[in-house]
Amino acid sequence: MTDSKKRRLRDAAVGPGTLISESCKIEGRISGTGNFMINGEVDGECDIEGSITLARSGYCKGMLKAASVIIAGTIDGDVVSAGPVEISNTANISGTVTGQAIAVAEGAVVEGVMKTTGNDEPQGYVEKRQEKTGK
């Protein structure tokens, strides 16, 4: 299956990534290549040649810049993506979101401006994958 047939960015992510765990706090600039998953806290700019996923438990204070971005956590800062941006229903964003295409799930909170750089028609999606809560 090619990446173009993947439904979401999360489905297309392959290979090992860099994990910033829930108990970790990083202060300063993060840069690198590949996929990054932020479950903990980052206070500073992230400039990644790859994808960044800000998980539900993740918090970022500063700019996130990457090839593609998935936001499920909280960010106080701007999001800049050369490609698509996915904003899940648990996201809380205070800042400008810029991407080739932006998908926002119902329930997300975005306090700021969203700018698309692509020429595609707007599309919506509904988050169908709910996290299991042990019920």
C-alpha cells in the first residue's frame, strides 16, 4: 500500500522515532530528522525534518516546525508545517497554525489563526478512533 492510500498521517508513519516521554521536560531548541513523538514537555522551538506528533499528554511552549504535524496535546506557540497538519479532538492550541492542508476534529480548541498554503478544497474528518479508557 502506498502512502497516498493512508487515511491519516499517523497511519503513514513508519520506522523508529524519537520519543520524549511523559516524565521528560526539555528546555531549548530541538532539531533533527525523522519522526518525533512528544508525550512530555518541551519549552523551546522544534525544527524537525520529518513529522512531529504532540500526544494527548504532550505540552509545548514554542514553535513547532516540521514536514508534517499531528497535534493531540497542548501548544502555546505557532505550528508551521510544509505538509499537512492534523488537529485531533483533544488538542488545545494558542497560536497560528500554518500547513499545506489542515484537518481539525470536532472538539479541538484553536485560539489563533489557521492558514493553508495548499490549493486543495477544504475537507473535514471525524475522529473515529477513541482512546480506550479501561472501561
